[in-house]
Amino acid sequence: MSLPSTGLCAAVAMRHAGDFTRSLTGPGVHPVLARQQATSTWGDYDPAAVRAQQDQLIRLLRERGTEVVLLPAAPGCSAQHYPRDIAFAVDHILVRARLNSPHRLPETEALADPAFGLRPVALERGTIEGGDVLLPDTGRVLVGLSEETSPEGVVALQEALAQHGVDREVVPIHFAVEGIVHLDDHLAVVAPGTALIHREVFTTDQNRWFDAHFDHLVPVTDAEARAVQVNVLAINPTTLVVAAGSDRIAAALAARGLEILTVDYGEVTRIPGSLRCTTLPLLRT
């Protein structure tokens, strides 16, 4: 049975931030990171403060009936608190991402845990990360062709879904600029048929596709996208968690009848990522 991504988020995996952080400047910065710094805001973060903010979200999710599974630490991984990137659930399978960043590979070791209750699936080629993967409905998987995800990864995902009996079309999403970290910093499915969208980073044809396939598109500004305010977390079809400070976006979504919950994630967002990035859905009902 296929379930929409905006069903009840019954179980998620999270991982607390570690104490290790990466250098973001200097001659040794990777070219991909250099391009990403042109489209996103990057800064040093305090790991202890990040963990405290994650604990706020964990309490909120548990109060709302979502089971939170805490993954073991991945020493030496500066982005380990973003488990959304290392895998993604599509119906009854858990697809292990093919990470574009070798230094993040230790983060995936916890995915061997059979307690997740999903069939683990590995892709054969290309790169693909979970931050580029959205499930807007029961029939499609959208995959952003960001700096971290390749066309080969999109093809490999379509083949893997067919092999494992998942009847969904994989739709590549095209950007108009380089340096995109992940799709979910610029597009967010917030309710059935409704999405936040940062139109400026998508091609003209891609924007036309969005217009044809969504009932309601709520535009966000460049400043809101750089502040990672698009990266919201839908915990059921009518309830969203947004980061504190996302006032205009919160008001626009509340005007559509959605319940808006707020968490202070200001320290988490010092590197591009927010509420969605820190949660890996394992079960939707």
C-alpha cells in the first residue's frame, strides 16, 4: 500500500550532533562546498547548543505521538545530526543513500539495524541523498539534481523501486543555479497538494511542472530560503513544525488552516539544514 508523505509521521530516527566540526574556509575547502556557500549561509555551530535544540524537537514529537529512535554517534562526522540525508523510506523499503561526501559514510552504519522494520535497499550507481528526495503523493518520488545527487542516482532509484515492487514514478527536479545543497531547502510538501517553493532556483520549465502538479504553491523569498525556513517538518496532514523566526511563512500556512508548532532551531541552521534534515522518517501511517 502506498501512503502519502503527509500521513502521520509515526516513527523517526534522529542523531544528536557530535563535538567534531569541519573547517568551512581556507584553501582546502572542497569545490562543492565552495559552490554551496554561494547559495546558502554557513557558519560555525556550538554542538552542545545544537543538541539542546534537538532535544526540544524530540520532546515535541514524542508528545505528539511520534516514536523517536536515537541513532548511535558517528564520530568524526560534522553533519551527523542530519540523518535525513543518509537514507529515505519509500513505502515498505528503506533506501540507503549513495553519499556524495565520503567523510559522511560512517553515518550510514546504523542503517543495518533490523529494528527499523523496513526492507533495506542499496542502489547500484550514481549519488543520491535523502535531502533531495520528496514524496508529494502516492504516485511519485521527486528527486532534486543538487550538488549531492546525480542523474545516474535518479535512474538507479527508479530501477530499485521497480525491482522491489514500489509503483512510483521518479521525477528529476532541475535547478537553474549551481551550488544547491538539497531540494528540501527550496521545496517542501506541507500538506496534500500544497508546498512551499523558492521559485528563483528552479528552471522555467520546472516551475511550470510545479504549477501543473500542485494545487497550492506558497512562495518564499531568497532571504527565507537562505535562513533554511523552507525546511519544515510535517508530522501529519494538518500539522507542521517550523523554526522560530519563520513568522511570515508560519502565518501563510496558518491561513490555510494548518496547525503550526514552533521550535527554536537557530543553532542547528548555522549549516544549511533544519527540522526536516534532523529527522529520518521510518514509518508513516
